[in-house]
Amino acid sequence: MVYLTRKAEFSAAHFYHNPEFTPEENQRVFGKCNNPNGHGHNYTLEVTVKGAVDPKSGFVVDLKQLKDVMSREVLDAFDHRFLNKEVPEFLTKIPTTENLAIAIWQRLAPKLNAAQLHRVRVYETPDLFVDFYGEDFSGEDVYREESLAVTREHIRKIEAKALRKLRHPSRSRKLRASMDGVRD
Amino acid sequence: MKTRSMKAHLTRRYMFSASHRLHSDEMSEEENRATYGKCNNPYGHGHNYMLEVSVSGPVDDHTGMVCNLVDLDGFVHTQILERYDHQNLNLLSEFAKQVPTTENLCIAIYEIVKRGFHQAHLEKIRIEETMMNSFEYAGEDSR
């Protein structure tokens, strides 16, 4: 497994505000970041993908493709935008660096077919960055589950149902008969 | 899609400047010089340390944050930077019996954050002593 990281930069405006909070709560929780006129940052994005090295090309992933996907899915949408007003995810979610990293992961993961997304790192300033590994808080792999549209709980239920059906006498008798020969 | 808490890792960088001298009372003068070289120079020397504190946790639905940066900054300023910035590390109680290498400094800072900061889970402490060398400590049972 080899890890490859590609950097990109974008500049955007944002502010932090939760409409469910009172103006005082917003001010207390978000401080200067609550200024409704917004402020901006020069963000640095680092996208790390992982995979086996292709024996023919010597690549984990075609960098040109990765760069294009990052430009199309992220930079075109985020660069020189007011995140709260122009990027769909942030019409309802607060554009913190944490939520930016998650949104970028969700934009990139389905589009990277050659390599597997490992980490999205977003620097808001050189002194502050967030890493997102596609995990929810129980440690489950978000992208994998969403791409298959099943959760681990679904899989557990399907497994339990399958075992229940196999144990039903109408099937288990036939299965036992075929197993007897195998065991001896 | 149902909403659930995503896990994010947040890293914040801080700077402090401090002096130290690497010297172990358990070694002879010659051994100290052989082990620590210039760092054993009797009057000590200093560094601009770059400290990285990494924490993790669920991203809060109401704030979009792992923890409020004001809380983390406040804690690090009062408990770490005020303790170490512009100080001689050798004179601090934690280095009375330990050599103030950056390894030991990493562990000391990890312990202070682990003990006192509870708004998010401490993942790791990373310190650059110079641009050429850096040290990380993530606790003993982390790997």
C-alpha cells in the first residue's frame, strides 16, 4: 500500500452562526467568527489516497485525474465563494473546518474510482487544520457504507436471517445429509 | 441520509521559546559530553519550539466543532505556554530528575493536556525542536 498526497489551495469567505441559538449564544460560542458579514481564509487542502502500485504505470493513481477531480468537485465550488451562501452543504451546516473536511470527503469519495480516499486535511490557517478519515464516531467507515447503502446492522440482520433459514428443518435435513459424507 | 456524528481530528499549532541543557546526573562528565555533545554545554542553549496539539471527537451538530478553539487555546496558553515560554526547562519541577529532551517534554505536555483538557480526546502531542527534528507522543496504549 502506498499513500499519495495532493495539495490544492482555495480562498473563501464564511461566518459561524446557528439559527437555533439566540444572538447572545451565537456571540458567546462563535465570537468574532459570528460576524454576519463574513471573513475569509486562504485554505490549503491535502487529499491523501492509498492503493497498490500499478505494475504497468508505476502509479497509485493518475495524478492528473486526481487533480481534475479535486478541481471539479471542490475548487470550482469553494474557491472565491461565500461558503454559507453559495455552497449547498453550508446552507444548513456551519462551515467550520471540521464540516469542510467532511463535505470535501463526501464530494471526493464517490468520484475517486482508481484509488481509495485515505484522508482529507484542511488547513484554515497554517496553525489550524482538521483531518477527516471518513469515520463516524463509532469508527465505522462512512463512505463504504454509503456506497453500498447498507449499514453493519443491516448486514448483521441479513446474516441472522440467512442462518435462520438454513437451520429450518426443510433445509437443514438436506444439508446435514450432504455434510455427513464430507465429514467422514 | 440520517445524520450522525462524524469523527474529526483537529490540530492546533503553538510556539514557545525556552532554554535547556541536556545533562544526566547518572553519567560522568565525559559520558555526558559523549552522549549530548554541544547540548551538554554548561550554560545551556535555547530553541523556538513548535507545539502541535491534536484532539479528536464527534463533530457537534450545533456548533460544527470537535471542541471550541477558544477553550483549547485558553487551556494551552494558561497551562502550557505560560509554564514553558521563556523559561529554563531544567529549572522546572518535571525536569528536576529528568533530562529536558524534547522526548520528555512531549510526554510532560501530553500528561498536562490529558489530565486537564476534557472537551475532546487528546490524540497526540508533536513538537518540532528545530525545523530538522520533531517528536511525537500519543500515550503508551495508543499503538
